[in-house]
Amino acid sequence: MASLFSGRVLIRNNSDQDELDTEAELSRRLENRLVLLFFGAGSCPKCQAFAPILRDFFVRLTDEFYVLRAAQLALVYVSQDPTEEEQDLFLRDMPEKWLFLPFEDALRRDLSRQFFVERLPAVVVLKPGGDVLTLDAADEIRRLGPACFANWQEAAEVLDRNFLQPEDLDDPAPRSLTEPLRRRKYRVDPAALGARGRERRGGPGQEGGAEGGAEGLF
């Protein structure tokens, strides 16, 4: 998973804004976790409405106040903000464990194209190996809240054997009867991804994409 950000810097959303600028640091924060890429912008009203929902979702899964053990989950905010000031303002009330790319890093725009982000907010869920589990989980998070994580974790375990149980978990939970359903629900067809990319580049009726800035996405 860290390979997606290889050679880049990720910043923790804490008061010191600690930089993760080595492969070892990136690996420690991202490996063996489900990673959420949150595409948003402070100037987007829908993002403003969704941000508290996502913040609560993340905190309830990772804060020891709510859980005995933090979930194997990481979140990277991929800002589509037009200015660094708006990015900083948007992140001000978000969890300290969130990570984000420096505003000047062009990867912010590259990722929106890579994952075919057509509207904001969008949440791409990546399996530990880096493959896409779902291209937009925003609606699922709104509907199901933290219960999403159990669905994603089970699907990732089925589809990606790189997702390992925590080392101290001696007796992993048995597979559930709903596992085949989750297998189908979260499988992303590479051919469909390719078709989606071709439509976005030149198909009729396409919406404004990352090239036109965040204002074309909401």
C-alpha cells in the first residue's frame, strides 16, 4: 500500500504536522490496513455536510475511547481545495490521525484521475495490497456507519490474502455466512474500470473532472 505514495511525503493532521517522509514511516502507517482516500474540498457544501459523518466514523473505529483496539484503518485526505488556506481550514477540526498530501504535491490531482473521481465527496477504499475494494464508499458510510468496516475487512480477507490478522490475535473469527455476498459486492472489474476511464477522457455527457478543478466535481 505504501507504494502508492512512494517517494512522496504524507503529513499527519496533528498540531506539529509530522511528516512521514521515509519508506519505513509510510509502511508503518499504511501497511496491512484498509486505506480510505477521501477526496473533498472545503468549498464543497456536500463535503462540509459529509465531513462530520466521516470524522465520527473514523474516530469510532480508531479512538481507544470507543474501542479496545484500533481498527486496521488509515485515511488520507486528498484535497481538491483551490487554495492551501482552504485545505488547512477544512482539516482544522478533523482527527489528528488523518494523513494528507502537501498542497503543492501534484499527486492530489493525479489520484483523482487515477480513481476516476467524478464528484465530491468521494471515498475510495483500498485493500492492503493496493487494489480497489470500492470506488466510492461515501453513501455506504452515511447509511451503515462503522459497520462498513466489518464488511470491508471480510471482503478484503477473501479477495486479498495480504490482509493479515493482528499478530496478537490468536483465534481469528470464523468466516461468516455472508462472505460470498460480500465477495460479489466489493469485487471491482478491471474491464469496467478501463471503460470508465475511456468514457471520462472522451465520452459524451462527461462531467467536469480534475483537470477543471474542484468546482467541476460538485
